[in-house]
Amino acid sequence: MRIAFVAQPIDPVLPPRQNSIGLIIRHTALRLVDRHQVTVFVNGRLNARTDLPDDGIDYRFVSDWPDTPVLNLLGKYPNYVPQDRIVRSGLYYGGFARAVARQLRGGRFDWVHVLNFSNFLPTFRQAEPRAKYALEMQCEWLTQFPALDVRRRLRGVDLVTGSSGYIADLIRRAHPQVEGHCVPLYNGFEPERFTAAAGSGRGDRLPTTVIFVGRLSPEKGLHTLLEAMELVCRQRPDARLELVGPQATLPLEYIVGISADPRVRQLSAYYDGTVCSDYQAYLRQRASEGALAGRVTFVGSVPQAELPRLYAAADVLANPSFSESFGMSLVEGMATGMPAVATRIGGMPEIVVPGVTGFLREAGDVEGLAADLLECLSSAARRNELGAAGRERALEVFTWEARARRLERLFEGQRD
């Protein structure tokens, strides 16, 4: 098959500093390129040609002109043009979509696989009606955007996938017309890197370190984690927390400002000055107070190659998110043999088996989160027991190879 992946225009896909969506695209493509012709369309502004890997994939560098200058200009006048309306618009990154569409003409591809940007589909279909189109949703946009607009975009789509059963179910309920071809497609990890990093094991080392890996943004619940860790540190003064990931607050209009979940909408208080207007400064101030003082490290962004080492040096993986379509860090942490403590949100209950591979709590439950962290830190034996079960589950269900094989079967018309 001739397969094209269309990356989000907001994502770096090429190593060494891909974001999560960039990783998903590239690792899937890498595991298909031996059997198929694979092309990946990326934003040339965010992906340098000098980073081009020799991996058999045909990377196409596409311009996002005039999108970026127009969006930057509109961003200066949020009171006149609300940012959430821009994201929902069919014109959002329309220049990038038209540039990709010009390269789709001529029947070059059997399948065109689009990440999240459903507004691209009408443009692509008009340019090349002979291809089949797949839309992969790693977020809840299809149920948060105007229903009539979404239904028009989904007209004629051949396959819709969600990064979890949770996302796929939301889409099917909101848009019954895709019921017959909307299915889950889990993300994955690299066993050779993550399991090998913890190959020597943590042994009888007393558990002390909790790690969070992801974007430091309100929807990820870092403020909840800091409150829970303060309770933990009062009982375990040797405990510490490492926050790994970009110190960048996601724009309000991407998740918090358009969510129907009242718990998520309440996070606007971390944007509008009710609690703070600078979330990063708020987290740093909170981490310097009380029992947390000196116990929290802001690691920042790191290359993907360094992540396995950071996981292997920690004892418990925490993800206290209020909004999470999948939860890739949970899988990666489990793969290195550590328990995962998360919230009962989005796709995370499909990853963590409570009491077996870790624990789940309701989002915002500070005391419950602290209790679960203390349970995992209680002894090396308990940590290792939960971690071993987590590694086994990660290897069985969540690998890039398993994801690529499933997508291949779906493209071939096979259903599990």
C-alpha cells in the first residue's frame, strides 16, 4: 500500500525533540515502511531538513504560510476574535492543508491518515477523491466542535480511530454515522529501549522518587500532584518529585476552554488570575513552600533518548490529569517496571489495572492520590510487585509494533 500520514501542523515529528503526536506518527510509520510505501507530511517550519533521518520514510516538508502570521496577528486581539472559534474553524491552518492537498493529487496514495485536524478532510477529498481517508483522534475535538461542522467533515471518511476506547466511544455516541468504522487504536512504546533501561532492576532500593512525564499545563493536574506530594513528604521526608517535560501551558482554547467537563472548565482559574495567570510561576512557587521545599525538581524537556534513563531512576510514575485521551507516560513507566498512579480519566483506566499495576483515583482527589503514592513507596517489595505486573501488561498490549499491525489490518479491511 501507499500510505500518507499528515502530521498536525503544530507538531515536531523528526528527532531528537518530537512531541507526543510526532512520536506516534514516526514510530507507526517506521513499523510500516518495510512493507509499504510511507510518506509523512510535516510542517517545514517545525521540522528541520538537517534532522532528516535515513529510515526509508519519504518526508515532505510543507509550508504553513500564511497560517502562522495570520494566527499570530489574531492572537493579539482575543477579545475580538475568540481563540476557541479559530481552532474550531474549518480555516484553521488552511494554508498547510491546501499545500498538502496539492501533493495528494494524482492518485499517489491508497490511504491518507490525518491526525486530529478533521477540517483538513474536505480539502483533501476535493483534491484527491480516489484515496481512502482515515482520521485519528488523540483528543476530544470531534465531540467539542459544532456537530454539524464535524458531520460534514466526516462525510465519506473511511476509518476513524481513537487513541483509546474512551475516545472511540465518545465519537460513536456523538456521530452515529461512523459507528461501523470507528475503533480504538492504542499508542505504544519501544520495548528495546524502555525495558532494557530497567534491566538491572531497582532491587531492594528503598522507593523514594515519584516522576511525572508530560506537559506542565493545568489540564495535567500538576497543582494536584504538588498538594498530594506535600502530604507524602510529611510522612516520608526522603520522598522527592521530578517533573519532566516542557514547561509550557497549553492554550486555553485547546482543552480547558472548550471542554464540557465542569472539572476541566474550572481549570480556567489557572489562566484568568483567579488562582494565577502564570501557571509555571505558580507551580514553582508552590514547590518551594512547606514540606515540598527542596524536594521538587523541574527537569524540563529532554530528548526522547534520555527518557528511559529517567524512568529507570525513579520508583513511581504519577499522572494526575483532568483530561487525558490515552496516557503514554503510564505505558512507558510501566515498561520500565514501576507502578503507575493515575486518575480515572479518559483512556487511563484502559492502561492501569487498580491494585495490580498501580492505582486510579478521581481527578482532583489530593488525599487519595497521596495515599496511593505512599502505598507504592511503602516498600521495595510492593513497588517491585506492582512494577513487574505493569511491565508484563505493557509488553502484552502496548507496543508500536502492535499498533502498526492493527492499523495495517484496518487499512486492509480486517476487523478484530
